[in-house]
Amino acid sequence: MKSIPQRILVIQTAFIGDVILATSLLEKLHHTFPKSKIDYLIRKGNESLVFNHPFINELIIWNKQDSKYRSLYQLLKKIRASKYDVVINTQRFGATGMLTAFSGAPVRSGFAKNPFSLGFTHSAPHEIGNGTHEVERNQKLIAFLTDSEYALPKLYPSSTDFDLISQYSQLPFVTISPSSVWFTKQYPMDKWVDLIDQLPSHFNVFLLGGPGDQKQNEVVISKCKTNVPQNLAGKLRLLQSAALMRTSKMNYVNDSGPLHLCSAMNAPVTSVFCSTVPEFGFTPLSSIHYMVEGKQKLDCRPCGLHGLKKCPKGHFKCANNIETKQLLNSLNHNSEL
């Protein structure tokens, strides 16, 4: 592309982690084209993640749950009326592929696997399992505009967010995000309890999550014998949780959204991989990070890309074979730095 684009649209209407990782494109595009207006299309429910993001000109919300196809048509009308110079689609599904292909933008980039990729002017391969990180895959969508070097994802909690979480950070602390949408991505609750009971007593422990995780966190707390965590699930907005993670001595997470919150805040993180594997490309990007897996090689692992509702084999060895000392080692090592 020879001229500088005046208006750019980035599309990512998947889940929290995907929206976070796609902010790397916002960083890179703004660095390359600082005067361009960059809009971001996400699904309803994720808007609080990028509230007051300094590089987003307009945040466009797609309410998938309310008349999906009627709202999709309204989105297409809005996109065409906006006369974007460039549309970047980070997803491989037909709905957003249609928005991209018929956007009217002179430059339309997306993954070759998208069913509407024939309507793109540029496409890139989407390969999972070879160790390529998701931000690298996304970067291929804009490499022809910028270069091949990816930027790190980044979130921007406000000063008010940091002020609010300061009440929790007076003493050394760790956070734990026990839950996951997928059972086979979730480290077992009893194992989280064992970790909490073995954490050094001078650390406060905060359990994070959304409103739907409150009861599960309370079950964890009820089983703890030596350390009593504080349940912050549903009490903090996403950016406030991100701000808290930034000042934590260690953040323990599953292979799920909170992992990517840590990456976007460069927060120390220990990520637990149960049924999924780091080779899928969703590993932490924080400068201080640790990845924990079971030491025993299992023929059934990985059993799926996104996790499953239950272990297909019934034994869940990929999680049960992980030892608490593996998680404690990262905290001990980080405390020595």
C-alpha cells in the first residue's frame, strides 16, 4: 500500500483472550501510522477491556445474542458508510469474513481459512500446533503494511483503576484465577486448595474471576486450612483485575483469558496447561513467566484446541499429574530475582 491509510478497522469478535491478543495489532498499526484513525470491532461484553484505549478512535460493538443476522447487516451498512481504507479481520469464520469481503475497503486482509477469503485482497495462513504465537499469526495480516515484527498486546487501566486496587496491594500478595469456561483447561479446585495451603504465610491471596465465578471461589476458600484467600470475583472490573495483576508477586492462571491479561500488563505469571499445550501459541508474553505441565507424556494430550466439557478418558491425568511444587517453584524463583 503506497499511501498512508486514513481509516483502519480491526475486527476481533471472539472471546476475552482473543480481544486482548489482537490489541498487538492496534499497537503496531498506531506505531506505523500514528495519524490514522483505528476503529475496533468486538463482541458485546468485551468493551470494558478497551475502555479509554488511547489508540482506538471508535469502538464498534456487535451484539451477537440479539438478532445476530439483523445486527450483522446493520454492521455491514455502518462499515461501508465509514469508507475504511483498510479492514483487518483476525477471525476465520464466515460472519466477519462477509463483513470484510463486502466492506468496500480497498485493502481487505484476513486468514486464508476464512470462507470469504476470496473476497480479501490479502490473506495469510493460520497454522496452529507449530509453536507460532497467536500475536505472530495476527501480525502476518498486517506485515505487508508494516513489517514482520509483532508488537506486544497492551491494556490501559486508568489511574482510577490503580487507585481502587491500591487497598489490596499494601502487603505482598499473589492472585489466583481458578476458573475456565472449559473443564479440561481448568486446574482442579482441590489442587488450587493445596497450592494455597502451601503458599508462604506472609502473602495475601486473592481469587479473581467474573460474577459467575464467585460461588466456585467460595468453595475453594471453604476447603483451605492454613491460608484464607479473599474472593474478589465479580468485585473488580477486567481492567481493575489487570491492574492488580500488574503489582502481584505472582499470578496463577489456567490457559485462559487471565493469562492474556497478564501478558497485556507485563505481569508475572505462572500458567497451568492441562489438556491444551503451549505449542498452540497462546503462551504468556510477560517478561517474567512460567509454564507448568504434567511431567508424564500422555497419548491423549492435547484432546482439543479449546478444551472440552469433560475428560474423554475419564482420568484427567493431564491435570492430576501436575504437582503443587511445580507451581511453588515459580514463586520461589521470582522471589529470588
